Amino acid sequence: MIYNPEKLKIKDEAMRSFIDSDEIWNFIKKAKVTEKRVTEIIAKSLSKKRLTLEETAVLVQTKDASLVEKIKQGAKKLKEIVYGKRIVLFAPLYIGNLCKNNCQYCGFKEMNKKVKRVTLEEKDLTEQVKALEDFGQKRLILVYGEHPKYDANFIAKTVKHVYKVKSGNGEIRRVNINAAPLNIEDFKIVKSSGIGTYQIFQETYHRETYDKVHISGIKKNYDWRLTGLDRAQEAGIDDVGIGALFGLYDWRFEVLALVRHTNHFEAVYNVGPHTISFPRVQNASNLSIDEEHIVNDEDFTKLVAILRLAVPYTGMILTAREPENIRNEILQYGISQIDGGTNIEMKGYTKKSKKQDLESEQFEISDNRTISEIIEELIDKDHIPSFCTACYRLGRTGEHFMEFSVPGFIKRYCQPNAILTTAEYLEDYAIPRIKEKGYKMINKIMKDFDKDEKLKIKILNKLERIKKGERDLYF
């Protein structure tokens, strides 16, 4: 059941709006940019301390090219300090595109009669998951339209089914969710299915713009959406993902609002968001938006670097909405997760034709490379591909994850687990050329562990076990 928030009385103050537009704009307008101040702010971030709204405002107002370059290089250095060289890979899987909302930027809007409405049945779901497993995927994010059919029980049922599907050595080890806000009891049902992160993107934190682009439907209620992940936290889902759709309103405002959302989680739940996403508006069937705030590539690169500096411990997701050249450029400035081999058409992973069908997609993707091509590209650029899911299964989530990630200790687990999951991919799915490149990369990276001989021996031992056929080994 989809609940009507207008009829609910939310007594908990933690679940009331915490975004003050005037406050955010005051920080932006009053920001004083100097080389000394920008340098001090970057240094604070490199000490792994989250930035304040005032400090973030200084960075978003920085326009001098040399200072912007300092921001980008600071973000690059910080990412390596906290997470190392690894890049986590995942794939989105659309479960159903029925929707009761009319959002101007979305191809799935209810008023769009051109879109082909599909909900995956169990047989369809099995086929899609097997196809993804045969590509080597281990992590999925399931995406649902906002419709009464896709209630908590439906979501939980699909999650459990995905975990049961196996193909050869393939298995999905972690399922994340992108779906509508729920009430606390329904979030508990979804949690019981064993999900990882629950994502809810506010789209735009600017209330007037939000009202303008959401014409009708459940999603039109700004506060119900804004407080959705508070209810998830209250239900025990301590890994949550936030995001804004850049291009709906001024990007500077959205960046500060994301930091403000992070502040809220830390203050109320003592845990920040597990991930931050920053998709840009892309072409979609029946798209209808004001283009005044479309974000150019230069500003997009800058805002990604600023977000990395602003929230050092949080995973940052860059999706296939962006073209290959932009992804390769921005990857170095703080990204920790990307999707690969992405197909967002309904039943798209078993489709034979590579031609995109905009009437079957929520929006148009720009990076159509296969997972194999992306892994080879990552290896060539000295990134470590990772399918790791260890933190979820060892309880390193929420507050416990913060204990490791905030001071930068998480890197001790990320690098070894990235190596092990890369080795699994190389053994099970890689063509000979990529397998050779992959093991050369692993041998090179192993030198990083020379100062920790005990850990190095443990990693090498697990690598040998993987080569002999064992799977799912991690730290």
C-alpha cells in the first residue's frame, strides 16, 4: 500500500523539514573566497573532517581556475587516502515502470502514453538476473516506479527472489533499492528481505522548484520525500543513499543542501549517508523542463570534487547517464562507485538489439560500454575494479561503518577485498587479454602491502584459493 502522507501525523521532530532555502542562499552569498581560505578548507578535508556549510559555500563560489584545480587535486588525493584506488561496480535493474506521478524530467510519468508499461514477473526477473550474473555482476540496485503495486511486500519478494538466482559461479551478493518513500512499518518489511542501501533522491531541495517540476502524484509532497530516509533509519535501515538531480535548480544550492542533509543524519542518527548521487538531467521521453539550470561539464566536474571534499567518508556514485569521456575525467576526483554494462530498458539485459528505445527507458543513458570494457578501462588507468559486499555482511554498516570510514580505516578492507573480487572476475568471466592485464595490476598493487607482511600473506593465500576454485573470500 502507498500511504497518503497528508493523513499521517508525524510527531517526531526529526522527521520534519530541515532544509531552509534562505539559510543556504545566505551562506552562498556571504562566502568570501581567498586563496588562503580555499587552501585551509582543502587541508581540513584532507584531515578527513567533514566541511561546514560555510566552508562548502566558499568552494562552490570559487571561480579562479588555479583554485578550482586545487579543489580537484585535493579531492583526488582525499579519495585515495580514504578508499584507495578501488572503484566499486554495480548494475541497475528496473523491476517495474508503472507510476502514479507526473514529474517533468521523467519518461515514466503517468501522463506519458508513449511509454511501454512493464512489470517483471518471476520468470522475467530470473532471466534478467542470470544475464547480469553471466556478465560478472555481484551487486544490483533494483529500481521501482512509484505505484501501489510496488508496495513493501512486493519489493521484499523481488529482493528475496534475486538472492536465490544462481548461474554458474554467479550470484548477487548485495541488493540495494531505489524506490518510493515508505512508512516505518513498511521499511521494516523491506529491511527483513536483506537489502543493502535504500536510496531516495530528493531530486531538488529547492521547495518552489520541486513543486513546479512535480505536477501531480504522491511525489509532489516535498516533506514526505525529504523525511523518507528518516523513517528508513527509524526502521533500522542504517545504510541510506541521498541524491539530487542536477539541472533542475542552481547546482550550488543543491550541493549545500546535500551537505545539510548529511548534517541532519549525523545530528539525529549519528550516521551519515552511505552514498551520495548527483545525476544530471538527460533526455527522456516526453521531457519538459526549463533549461536555465542545466549544468555544464566544467561545473559538473567541480561540484563532484567539492562533494568529495565536503563529505570525505561517503561513497559517491557516478552513473552511465554520463558519457564515457566525462566518466573517465571525473572518476579521479572522488568517485567510489560506478555502474557498468548498464541497460535501463525493461527486460533490457536479455535484449539482442543494442539500439536504445527511449519509450522503454526512464531517461537516456550515455555510456553504453559493456562491463568487460569498463573493467579493462579501469585496469588500464590503475583503478582496482571491485564487486565487494563484505561490509554489509560483516555488519560494517551505519554507525559501525562510520567508525571505519570517517578516520579512513576502511581502506584497509577496501583494497584487499577489491583485489579478491577482481580475481574472481578474472577467473570466471574475463577474456584472456583482460585476465593478463588484471593479474599484472594485482601483482603491482601487492607491493603496496610490503609494509604489512601479515596482511600481504593473507591476501596472497586467499588469491591462491580463488585460483583453485573457492569463491566469496573477503576481509
